[in-house]
Amino acid sequence: MTIFWFLFKEGFKGLLRSKYSGAFSIIIIAVSIIMVGFGYVIARDTLFAVGNIRSQFDVDIFIVATAGPQDIEDFHQKLRSMNEIDQILYISPEMAAEKFKKEFGEDIFDILDYNPLPPSFTISLKSIYRNLMSVEAIASILQRDSIVDEVKYRKNFLIILEKYQRVILVVVLVVFAVLTIISIILTSNSIKMTIFARRDIISTLKLIGATNRFVKMPFVIEGTLEGGLGALLAGLIIYGVIYVQNNYLQSFFDYRLNVSLRYYIALFVLGLFLGWVGSRRAIRRFL
């Protein structure tokens, strides 16, 4: 325990002695974590919005005009037995006529002497099936039923949604990877400069019998401290921005930022990780 405390103090002293290089690493890590943190929130909220839009996606099933009440009831039971379907709404020809009147402002009977609108079902799929591949497969199954005249859904709408969802995920992953690599490299460079500045002390320690692990540990602790301090700085800045947005700017942007304590803990752990990996990378090359 005494040795660990000594190594921790040496790591902390090394951070203080590093001055500008250490401060620079802390700032770079903070900037990287801020960008990753806000990138995560924006991507999360964007994907959530896409999910909300996707939840409003419906499939319309139009029934042939010759179908009788029992045929419609049997088909309704078939829809209810399908695990992919979440909600089912039956629209009779009379209900379709009322819907037509509300949407277009005219009574279908003022235009024609009869009601040409067929009975139909509007179904909502469970969330895991609201993708183009699943919808096409379900539509193909339904279309094969003799009672079904036509199955309609907004195919282009789904294609666009999935395209933007993929783009968002790719951008987030690329940005996270780039910022992580930059942070690790800069932290490594800071530790390298510290090791170079203390090369005489390191040589002396080795001459008196200090093990490689004993020599390396203060530098690992120093890099980890840089990452932790960078994460704390980033957390404070993010908290300040979120507080200002939610309390003073929400009326202008109509957007509320919501994060939990786990979010800040994750950022802190990320900072420690960046500092630890950066210091280990530097040590591997110089010690």
C-alpha cells in the first residue's frame, strides 16, 4: 500500500512538473470528450426522432369488393395471429367514406351514386419489424391471400429513413474513432516529453535496481490523471451548456437536452481510458 501511494504521488508530481504539455493533453482530451459527448446526445436524439417517425408508419391492406363479412372476419383473425403486428384497425366502406369527406371536404355520394371505397385494414407493426426488409416480407405474405386486393405502404419513406439512420451511425462511429485516436496520440506525446525530460532520473533508478514496472507506473498514473482531469473539465463544460440550453435558450431552439448521471460517469471512464492507453503507448516505446 505504501509503494502504491508513493507511485501515485510520483504520478501526480509528474503531472504538475509537466506543466504546459500536461495542460495541453488535458485540454485536448476535454475537447475530444466534449465532441464525443455532444455527438452522442445529438445522435441519440436524432435516432429517437427517427424511431418516433417510424412508429407512425402503417401498412394499408385493401380487401376485394366481393369479400363477405365472414371472409373479412377470418382475415381479421389471421392478422391477429401474426406476431409481427402490433395494432389492427378495420375500416369499413362507410368509415372510408367518412374519412374521404374529412380529408377532401366532399361527400363521395355527391360525386358518385355509390360508394366505391373498399373495406380495408390498417396495421401497425412492432418496432423490430419496422424496416424495409420485414415490411416487404410481411406485405408479400398478405398479398398472397385471396381476399387481399392490394397492400400499400410508403416504401420510399422507409428507404429514406433507413438511409439517414445508417449515415448517422457511421458518422458517430467515425467521429468517435478519430477523436479517440487523436486523444491517445496527444496524451502519448505528452508522456513522451515527460519521459525524455526525466531520462537521467530514470537511468539512476534503473542503476539502483528499480524494476521496469516501478519506473513505468508513475507515468501510467500521470497519463490516467490527465485523462480523468480532461473528463472532469469536459463534464463541467457539458453540464454548463446543457443548463444554459434548458433554462435560457430552449424557447429559441425548442430542444431540450436530457442526460443522466450515468452519462457523466461514462465520460469520466472514457477520459481515464484515453489517458491510460496514451501513457501505455508512450511507455512501450521509451521504457
